[in-house]
Amino acid sequence: MPEFDFVKSSYSNTAGECVEVARNVPDVVAIRDSKTPDGPLLRLTPCAWAEFTASLD
């Protein structure tokens, strides 16, 4: 499994409800809950990630 380099989302709040995103692996954007770093990962294609983030505006 590739080594993901997660960074905390700028939308995360100070109450510990955080989303972390890794974009350092080609063709994959990985998302996880920072409260459970060993928990499940959501893996998206960069295109799907771009469509998702564009829909948030």
C-alpha cells in the first residue's frame, strides 16, 4: 500500500472534527477522519475529487 502524506483540511474545526486529505500518490486522493487515522480510507480519482470539491462552492 502506498504511503499517504495526509494534511488536515482547512475546513476542519478546532473541536477535533477534522478531515485529512492525501494527494501525494499518483491517480489517488485519499481522505480519512483524523480522529481514527487507522480507520477506513476513502480513495477517489483526482477527477472525482475535483468534481466533489467544486460542488462545495
